[in-house]
Amino acid sequence: MAMDTLPHAAGIIGAVVPRIDGPLKTTGTARYAVDHNFPGLAHAVAVQSTVGSGSIRTLDTAAAEKMPGVLLVLHHGNMKGAYRLFPHQDDATISEARPPFEDEKIYYWGQFVALVVAETLEQANAAASAVRVEYDVQTPDVRTDLSAGFTGTRQSSWKRGDPDQALTTAPVVVDETYSTPVETHNPMEMHGTVAVWEGDHLTLYESSQGVVNHRIVMAEVLGVPRENVRVISRFIGSGFGGKLFPWPQSTLAAVAARNLKRPVKLSVDRRMMFSNVGHRPHTQQRIRLGATPDGKLTAIRHDFFTETSMLDDFVEHCGEQTPFLYSCPNLEVTTGMVRRNVGAPAPMRGPGAVPGLFALESAMDELAIKLKMDPLELRLKNDAERDEGTNRPFSSRHLKECYLTGAEKIGWKQRTPEPGSMRRDGKYIGWGLAGASWAAARIPCTATVELCPNGRICVRCATQDIGTGTYTIFAQVMHAKTGVPLDRIDVFLGDTSLPDGPTSGGSMVTSAVLPAATSAANEAVTRLLNIATLTAGSPFAGAKADTLTVSHARIHAKDQPASSGIAFEEVIRMANLSDITAAGKTIPSWEDPKARDYSMHSFGAHFAEVEWEPEIARIRVSRIFSIFDCGRIINKGAGANQILGAAVMGVGMALFEDTVHDPRTGQPINGSFADYLVTTCADLPALDVTFLDYPDLLVNEYGARGIGEIGMAGVAPAITSAVYHATGIRVRDLPIRIEDLLQSKILEA
């Protein structure tokens, strides 16, 4: 059935819809976490460790405590009321298992060792610099060779067939190691907390991607009932995964506020962003591929190391996409977790898939070269018709069409395979491609819809909008169901006093909120129509409810135009009701008998073009074409923006980003925007996004899957393959450096 003939289709679903929260943000009306101020607000500044490993010998706060305006100095010696989270809870996740100031040990550079609270931020900063700390120092382990010193046990997460035996007999084998560096989350809005106690009730104004999880965690960490904690995060200046789970500053602000019995604000500065609130961990991945001479895969081994902190068991699941992206009878994925003296890693946009696909897709490109086969042909030949990892059919998979559409857009038929064989305007041109995938699911969510007597609709859900357009998606659904204009729809998100909503991670919020919102809207409309038939004075009194409908915000007979009816709010007023409210709930896909027998994923392909000027050793990404099968796109404007932003991050991953730690101290030595390189406007290629728009109705009524992470998956290997095509240099360790390219033998004659 064509998209525009779906029974539930409405013009606003799938359109380019301006964000309803846009005016609030552009006028400065929207308030972010640390924009909140209260009478008696005190300001907190954290003192950081200047060593990467060891313990505190002495900590002298006497001078700081005597300074003007200082109210409190917290440290290991006087910190009370912060507890560990019970491990392995399904409904609660924290970023650092160790509560702040739990002991005197130092596990990473920048670790908080004290907190100064004062009347003003300037006074707190001055006093923090007066705290004196002496350490018993040990040499931190920040080695980038993750195999060095590994004594743990590798865990096998996926296995089928006998890949080792198949590799020994394969006519063609690729055996290479690829690495991705530490990347630091750098959202425009840094982390921050404002903590306000009213009696034994705590309100936290947070920059959080998961307010419901945040409330549960903070209740347990602070030892108070869940119902006594409220977390508010109505607007967020992006998070990229770094704001999924609570960080120590939230606990410190809450404890300080409880001790002082006044509000406390604690902000994380840009330097702290490089040490205290997560990062994408370093990975080291060995890929072995076996194939027949005609390019059919016979074996895949994906063995990787992933870095974590000394106390936290974070795993970057690089092999998540490997079992199902290609058809292959013999496969195994293994993981080795390596501890280093760094802060706790955290999910970063496309965790697992982004670094994992860099290795897998790079190896596929190298296999194509070894086979003297077009890399597009190799991928098409090995496309999987079902998920061979779980032996389940895909709910929807149009990866081949993604490849073919991208090939048409870039003109792949004109590509000549030899490195350095393509020229334009005096520059060497390279083309590369890579596949992409990301998991899809329907996760739990609740929402309420309220039809109000003033003609407005109020929608409520505790999920949050991290800048991706969730406010607008709720409004689009309400408009599609009732015809009420967007400027009469009020959406309330990011507050744990609202019905529980999902964490904004894994690109699953849209697919989760749609069923809850639609079922709540449908139920509210059903109640409205019943009331219209039962209310004295209503023009529909005595009619059958199933003969009525709502459109253009009016109740009318199904066989009559909307203009023949009355505004829905008139019926509410006639019935003397304060409102009509209904709740909706999303049943997770793993509890749905129709959905749980399918493998749900989004798919895509990136085609990248680079320009190489060997005379000045300049490489530039000039074009990227991104084609995606992500189900139905609810808001094509916001959807395209997500993919474009992800592609920009992918350019940064390929060419620029690398957090470097000083081996003597463990300090991130490029921990500022002056030294940590990210993609700027001058680096932007021409970006082209295409959505195939095949609804996946097993996921939800509209057939929408998530699109946030997949836009970054596959960008880096497409670029490095294009770089090889232009220069003849294969880069296996990101980011690409000029030093790598200076080895190119492709020079101007």
C-alpha cells in the first residue's frame, strides 16, 4: 500500500513541520538546567584531582573555609548521605558506580576530590583554588594499546558455525586490526544541576536524557523515597549519549543543598567535560574475513578490545551489527574489556555500531580490493535475507535499495577502481561507501491527552526532547487525530511529575511515544464523541457515537463536512466538564506476539567523496550521500537535520576527533575547544539525505523507527575508503592524519 493511502495517514505526518519549541529557543524563553535561579541560591565549584592514579595523602580546606562567602566544603572526611546504587537493576542506571568522595583513592585525572559552596560563583571559584591537596602518586595506565597487559577472559557474544576452521580453508582472507580513539561528548550545553530541597522533597533541574531513570537513581543514592524526588529537564542543549545517566555533580549538588537547606547550583565546565562526564571509549578491533574467489563470505571473526574505567564495567559493543549485516555461515564475535585510569566511558551517538562498523566495513572494502571486485557488488552479493544471528526474519529491510539509490546519486558507474585514477579540477578524487544499521524496538511509554474547554489540547509525558523534535512529533499526532492547529496544542515533557516516559537513547523515543500518544488521543476522541451524544443541548444528542468524527477541531457527522459540526470545546462546556482526559500506553515489542518473532533494525548506506591535493597534503570530504531505510519518517525536516548532524559528526570521527591523555598524569591534554578538533563550517561537505520511507508497521501504527544514531554509523569507513581510493593509503587507526597521507605515492607529476 502506498504511503499516502495508509488508513491513518494525514498530511502533517511525514511533512516538514517547524518545531513548536523553536520560538522559545530562538527568543531565549526556553530555560535550560542552570538557567533556573531561586532565592538564596548558592553556587558550587568542584575541586579536581591533578593526578591520574594514587590516593589523597592530605586535603587542607582551612584557608578555603575562611574565605568570604564560603558556606561549605565537602570532601571524603565529611561527606555523608551518598550511597551506592544496588547493582544490575533493570530500571536504574548510573554512570559512575562509586559515589563521589566515597574513599581517598584516585582513579582518573580530574576526579572530584572536594566541593566548595559559596554565596557567589566568583567566591566559590576563588575558594576552590585555595584547597590544598597532596597525593601519594602512582603512574596512571592510559596506554592506547588495549592488548597490552590484558589478562582477562574474552567473552564470546555471538557464534555460529566454525569460523576458525573456515578461515583456514578460505581461498581469500583479510586479517587486519582497526582502532578508534577516545572521543569526547561536546554538546553545546554542558552538564549542570540545580538542587532544591523543600522539607524532605528534592527537585533537581538537570540536563538529562532520562529524567525517570535519573529520579530512581537519585532516590537510591540519597536514601529517600522515589516519590520524594522530582527531576525536571524541559530543554536540553544536546547530549549525544553523555547525559543518559546521572553523573557525580548531581549527587554533590543534592547533598550540598540538603546540608545547607538552600538551593545549590553546580555546573560542569568545558575542561571537566573531557574527564568527568563520559566519552566514547578507545577500541581495538581485529577483523578476519574469509571468502571464495567469487566474493561469497565463508567466515567472519570480529575480536575486539574495549576500554573502561577502573571501577565501571562499560562495554562498547562493537560487534552488535556483525551477526546480521551480511550472510555468512561461520561467525564469531568476542569482547575483551580493558581497564584504564580514565573516567567512566558512556554511550556516544551510535554506541557499538559506529566504531564496530568502521572496522567491519573497512575490512569489507579491503576484501573487495583483494578480490578485484567492486565494493558495491561485494556487499550486494552478501546481503542477508534474514537475521542469521537470531535466525529470525527482518521486520523490514531495504538495504539493497539504499546501496543502489546511493550509487545512482553519486554516479558510481563512472568510478574507476585504481587509487588515484580519478581527477577533477586538478585534484585527485576518491569515492567510498559503507553500509549502516541500527536496532529498532518499541519500548515502554505512557502519555495522557487532555481536551480542554478553551479549545486547546494538552499532551503530557515524562520523556524529554534532547533537541531532536519530540515536542513537535507529539503535536503532529494530535493534529492528525483531531485537526486542532499546532498553536493550540501544548506539549509538556521532561518532568517526572508527568506520566513515565522513556530515556532518550538508542533512537527509540519516537517509536515508543507514537503508540502511547495515538492510543491516548483515540480514547480521548472516543470519550468526546460519547459525551456529545449524551449531553442535553448538544446537536448530536441521541445520535450514535460511531456515526460521528472529529476533524478540523470540530465534531461532525462522518458523512458531513466539518463546517456542519461544532467546536469540540463547546460540547465540553455544555457537559459542564473541566476537561476530557485519556491515557495511552506503549506495549514493548518484546511483549508483543506479532513483533517479538522478528528482527527489527534500520538500515542505510553512505557514499563519500574526498578531494586530495598532494602538493599541499590537503584532504577534504567534498560530498556525502546518505540513504536510509528507517521506516516512516514522521517529520522530514527534523529527520533530515538529525542525519545531517550525524554525518557532520562522522566527518569529525574520520578526520579530527581524538582525546589524548598524558601518560605521566592521565590528563586529557587537548581538553578544550582550542585543542580538541571538531568539524567546523569550513570542513562541511555537500550533504544529501534520502529516506526510502517504507513504514514498518510491526514497530508502531505509523511504521516509524529511530534515526538518530544510524546517521553516524558507516560515515567514517565510507570516508577512509574514499581516502584510499584517492591516495592509495589505507588508514586503519582513526582519525586520519596528514602524517598518514604523506606516505602516499600518488603525487603530482
